[in-house]
Amino acid sequence: MAGLRQSEIREKVQAYFKAQLDQYLDWLDRRGLSKNALADAREEMLDHDSMVDLESVHPQYLPIARFKTKMEVSDADWEASLPRIAIELRKGRRDMLRRVLEAAERLEHYSYDDAPNIVSAAPAPALPASSPLGAAVDDFIAEHSRQWTGKTTVQNRAYLNILVEYFGPDRLLATITKQDASEVKKVLQVLPASRNTKPKLKAMPLMQVIKEPGHKKIAAGTLNSHIQMFKMFFDWAERHGHAPHTLFEGMKVRKDKASESERKPFTPDQARLIYTELTENPSGLVRKDSHKWGMLLGMFTGARLNEICQLDIADVKQDGGTWFLNITDEGDDTKSVKSKAGRRKVPLHSELIRLGFLDFVESRRNATRLFPDYSYSANGGYGRNLGRWCNESFLPKLGIKQPGLVFHSLRHTVVTRLSQADVPEPIVQCIVGHARSGVTQEVYNREGYTLTQLKENIDRFAICQAN
């Protein structure tokens, strides 16, 4: 295949970069470009020049995928036109940047001759103009919030608000460079972890709050969550014509070494102590049935804190002689699950039934919710009160509170003990609401496991696992 004719290649390259040039000149006229942005453009232009001389087809800086899409160049035509088309694309990008730099240079000086103005109102571009950051973020959130839970939407909006606050809502996405992305990463590395919880920090502008001394910085995992969301946003923006490029690729940081505060399971002795206190109450620490049964459900099902505390009485069901918890986000608008896999049926462990859990449920039949004394919070769902009682009162008074041991450790304990009892990993995942992975589980076993199978395996959990 001969590929595209040289005249066709040049025509497409010129049209593609003419539209980008119009956008850059318009931005230059309205807002100007930062010294960093101009330095990046100059450095990239010189790199293009060197690669053209070498007749290199290396893809660095080349918007290949977007060019092929916008200018309707098929994969076959692209491959057949190499190396000519890659070299011409690089020349086009180089010369477009040169025009931008020339325009910026002329704006640094005044001329009093009759020369026409360098920057004039741009005609309607042949390609869609780059979108303002704030509007693009709004569109991104509106599209994805249909699949996200309310809590996830709020969290991801908070991540992207960092970009909006740093660049301003009117910043065109086309003018945000890799160097700019690197500067954002530096800001994240010094961002206080408590910015959204301490009123003093919450009221401060971003560039001021990062200078406040004496505050713990966000963890590497949280920083990477920001970076991942930024990358997801720019990938989406590029695909939808809001931006000419993607950013934040490969910018995650190495995670912190496992710290003492990392969540971990309870030891057999700790689990036995908790179980004894919940069932016999020798120290008088358990004064509410909601505390007792909320903790025991966590201990024998591995369910998440909010999944337990939001249960309705109607969520305790029976099917073919097997009692189970129907963990779902259906019903009240305030109910939620973490993911699709979180919607599940968890059989009641035989020990819960022996201890009288069904009698407790029956005693609440006149109400709707199983634990009506747990109030709803937009940030923490229904689990805030039980979590605080467990982590700040119950565990400390038992003398076993230490970094990494919290209510969520009950979930870690269930996963650990079931795994030690040789329960197959996909069944453990079904019980605790993790997504099952692999072709066998995702394609051939979409229906999952029966309640009978799950019941047989969850009953293999024991407070003190046999060796």
C-alpha cells in the first residue's frame, strides 16, 4: 500500500494544527501564557527540530491518536504512510509552536509603525475549541455520577476541585502542559491531610494552605487517588474533544512502607476477648443491643460498617431454610453499597443464630430499620456512631486498641480466617462483597454461588481457627 499522497498529508497536518494555532493565539490574546508554559513550548519546539533532522518516527509529543481521529486517517493509511506522515506531523507541531512563540515575543514589545496587529479575532476553528476546565469537569461529573454512588461522586468532585482551584475554572485545557501537571503533583505532595476537616485550613486558599506548618501531609495512597482521577478526567476530555492531549500518565508515587496504622486483623486472643465481652458483658461495656449486634454482625459476616448499620428489618430474610442478610442499596435513598459486588446475600453464621440474633430481629418488627438509633450522615452514612463507639470507647477500654485495629479489622479477620480454613477465594469474595476476577468467575460463573454453598463456607469461620 502506497499510503496517502504527500499533498494529502500536508493538507491534513496544516488543517489540524491551524485549528490548534487559532486556539493558542486566542488564549494568548485574552489571558497570556505563563513563563513556564512558554519555556515548555520552546523546549518542545527544539526537540521537534532535532527529531525532524534525524527523520525519527518516535511518537514523543505527537498527538497521533487524536490526529488520526480528527482528520479521518485510518490505521492502514497511517502505517502505509510512515515515516513520511510522522515526520510531517512533527513539522506541523514544531511550526505551530514557533508561531505561538513569535506572537508571544511580539506582545512583549510595542510597535508604532503601520504593521497590522499580530493577534486578531480568530475565525471559527475547523476543530472543536479547547474547553474551559471548570465546564469540562462539570460535564465529566454529570456523565459519571450516573454510575457512581453519591459518596464516590462527592469524593471525586473534591479531587478535581484541586485542579479547578489551582488553574481557575476558565483555564483552557489545551494550555495545561505536562510541566503544569508536574507542578500540581508537587502541590499534592505538601497538601495537609486535614484540609477538609479543620475549619482553619478549610477556609484557606490552596496555595496558602500548603504553606501551613505542623500538619501531616496526605498519604501516598491518597495522593495516587488524586493522580488517578486527574488522569481519568484528561483521558475522557481528550476522547470527547475537550482537550488536545492527555496528562498525568505515569505520575503516581511509590506507596509508603506499611505503617503501624495500616489496618490488620484481630489476633485469636483479641477476637476471643471481644466475643466474650459482646456475649457475656463481664466488664459492663456493652450497654446497647445495637452495639452488641452491630459488632457481632461485623465479626461473623465481614460486612462493612455502613452495610450493617443501614440494614432494614426486611433485609433479614430466609430462603429454603437459610437465613441471610440482603445487603443492598434499594429502598431508602440514603442506603448505599460500595460497588456492584457489594450487593449480595450473606448467610447468617450458625453462631449468630445460636446467640439469638433472630429473636433480636423479631423484637424490632414494629420498626423499619434494624438499628434505628444509628443516625445518617452525608459523609459517613449510618456507621459513624458505631464506629466511634468501637474505636474510641470499646477497644480502648478492653485494652487492645492499637494503630491499625478498628471496627474494619473485623472484616480483615473474617477474610483472614476463612482463607486459613481453605475457603476458595471466589467464595470469600462473594461473602465480603469483593468483585470476583478472571474469565471463569466473570464469564462462566456470573450467577455466583448458591446460598447453601455460601452458608457451608461461612460456617467454617471460627473465632480461634484450628491449626
